[in-house]
Amino acid sequence: MKRITTTLLALLCCSAAHAAELPADFATHASIRVSETAPYVRLTLPIDAYLAARSPDLRDLRVFNANGEAVPFALIATPSQTCASEQQRALRWFPLHGEANTTGGDLQVDVRRDTSGTVVSVREHTGDQHGKTLRGYLIDTGSKDTAPAALDITLGDGVSGFQRVSVEASDDLNQWQSLQGDAVLAALDFNGEQIRRERIELGQTGARYLRVLWREPAEAVPIAAVKLVTREAHTEAPAIVWTSATPAQRDAKGDYVLKLPTPIRAEQLRITLPPGNLLAPVEIATRNDERAPWQRIASGVVFRLTDDGADRTSPDIALGNNVIQHLRVHADPRSGGLGSTAPTLQLGLTPQQLVFLTRGPAPYTLALGNAKALPAALAIDTLVPGYGQPGAPKTADAEVSFGPQASAADSSSSAPEAPANTRKWVLWAVLVAGVAVMGGMAWSLIKQTK
């Protein structure tokens, strides 16, 4: 009985091994190029991946290593990008004179401003600047609502070496608050090479006036210009990927239709009209298959107008993240239609990112196109311990390249059937052989018992 049990377990293991998914079970394969060595790899899926999949949720997506073994992976939403834009604006500045050992609070000056608060002139109390040291500069930012992030101070011609300065801020020119206690400006020239450091980071302050005082040397150097640097952070949504521009087909009713090789979850529709002044209200409808009725999902106005030699085109039409394989564009007949040449249609979606474990040897292959495949993606927190936290494992960036077969996006859902059927018959043969072996062993055991 022990021998029978052992044999049965071996057969089951053999059957499980034969039941494992293989790259040949998938119709489309794409090579993955990894930029560096790391425990994990991340890439953004191109539109070809969605057109090669047999389901909009990518349940048939797999990653194989060079040995043909499937590796664990996760699908995540592509994160938004936070970008900072920088603007510069030239400012007015006024020299500040004083004794060599005076501090900012000891500078005896009169500041005259107009009704808007703009500094018009700066004058010393004594009215005599001769024999006094140039200590620094008073700068008017122009508005209290402006939040300067940095100052760009262009040092004058002939200035060289390091300059240590302090920067103070004020709203009323009476009370001053330190922003930078020891900033460094530099202008170095040697053998035709030049190093200049002329930016002072300020952080965020809403003060109207700034005062730059020289600390070392005690006498300020001439400056040529002062610019205010402001920064504004904004979030950019992930870039949409688009299907190739495909001419729509005209049906018997005069509507324009498009059929994709596989359903995808589309967010945007781009309609490109032929040249000429064209405009028409349109209704967008979809259906699951060619026998189902059309369902209206969106509407809009498409146009292409020539204005002073340049074309003005209509924006993309939002589709609401609907699953689409059959699409119809119906133009309002009162507008005269969309021209004699069929428009081109493109569907767009926000791609997901693929993260997988680099288990086994490279190169790695992305496989898609198996209608019978079940979902295999793991949760990202399960795949990557400590994901998104400091100290998480390193993740390398990668790119995926689809061949001509992926670009064509073969619509035949039976492409993986041949290897799958072959494996099925092999599995049945192994099971039958296993049953025969177990029967022979049982018959031998019965004979020995008698």
C-alpha cells in the first residue's frame, strides 16, 4: 500500500507539472528589457498589451523567465506625476550704505513709497553716502501676495570669489525677519572655465520687501540684476495611450463603425476628420457583439476648421471607462455629414503598470492571449514587502517590445488552443497510464496476499 500511495503521489505531481501554464499557451509574446539588476521590475503597459489580451481586465497576462517558468506579478494604477513649474521676474533694487561694522538694524535710511507700496527711493538720514561702505541692497518684490522661492542675483562684471550674505524679509520695512543667515554667492574664473553660484533659496515667504546684506566681505559688490524666482507645483495625470488611427467603416445606414480585435476599457475617443471645414454633432454607441443592439454612451460635436492656414480640431470625447469592442459614430444628418472621406478613430485609456519578481534567469517575456486563463495577479502589498515605504526592496524600470504579431492584435481567440489541446491529451495519457500502473500493482498485491 505504501508503494501504491507513493506512486499515486508521483503521478499527481507529474500531472500538476504538466498542468502548469507555458508560454506556448499564449498567442502573443513580448520581450522585456530591464535597465538594471533589482529584485523587482516595473513597466508601463503599452496599448498593444490591451489589444493582445482576451479580457479587458488582463486576466490572461503572464510573465515568464528564460526557463519558461511563470513569475509572480501585480498590476497597479499608474501614479500621477507631481511637477514644479518655475517663473522668473526682474526686480528693482536699491543700494544700502553704512559703516563697515553696522548691522542691518543700524542702517539709517529713509524709504519713500508710492500709494501702492512700491519703493521709489532710498535715502540715508545724513544725505551723504561718501566715505560709507556699500553694505547691501533693498529689494522690492512688487507684491505681498507673491511667495518668492529664491533670488537670482547676477554679480557685476569683474566680481570674483565667494560672497557670504544674509537675507531678511519685511512687510513694513520696520520689522525684519531672517530668511537666510549665511548664503553663499560665487563667481570663479580659471583657464576659460567659469563657475557661478548666484541663486539664494528662500523657502516660502509672503513678505513684500527683502534685504540682502554682505557678511564676508563686509562691503557689498556691484550687482547687475536681481530676479525673483517663484515655483508652483501641479499634478499631471498619467499619459493616455492610444490605439492606432484606423479609418472607420461605413455601414448600410451611413454610420461609421469600428471593430477592435478584443474588448478594451476605453476612456477617450479621438475622431480625426478629413481636411476641410466640417462640423457635426455625433452620438457614440457600443455593443457587445454584432447581433446585440447598440447602446448610446456619449455624444459631442466634432469639427475641423481652417483658420488663417491652421486647422482647429475638436477635443477628444469622454467615454466613461466603458468596455468597447464594437463602436459606432452617428453624425447628425442636418450637419451634412463628416465628408466624403471616412474619419479615423482612436480609442485611448490610462495604462496600468506591471510589477514582477525577477525570479529565475533573464530575459523575461510578457505573454497574453489565452481566453481560458484565470486571473493570476497578486496584490502589490503581497508581492512587494513594505511597498511604498522607506526601505522597500529596489524596483528597476523596464520597457516591453511587441513584435509585428502583437501590433496586428490577432483577433482569433482560438490561437492558443493547439498547444492547450496537446497538453490536455498528454495529461490524459499520463493519467490513463497511471491508472494502469496502479491496477497492475493492486493485482500483484492481491496475488501475493492469496
